[in-house]
Amino acid sequence: MKFDQELNVCGLVCPVPALKTKKQLMKMRPGTVLKVVTNYRPA
């Protein structure tokens, strides 16, 4: 899948990845795709 931006939240535990993702999405224009990379299994 093609994406416009990537957010690496590896090593972080909830709720930090969700908060950082929301913050990044608020900066982006509608229709753009954000790839979120995490290694936290419950996410």
C-alpha cells in the first residue's frame, strides 16, 4: 500500500502510540495515508 507519511512508535506502550498517531493525523490533509509502525502486540 502506498503511504504519504510514516510514524514509528516502536518501543512505546499504550496510550502513547494512539496519542502520537492522533496528533500526526490532525496535521495531515484529508485523503493522505499515514503508516504507523509499532512492535507493541496489544496495539
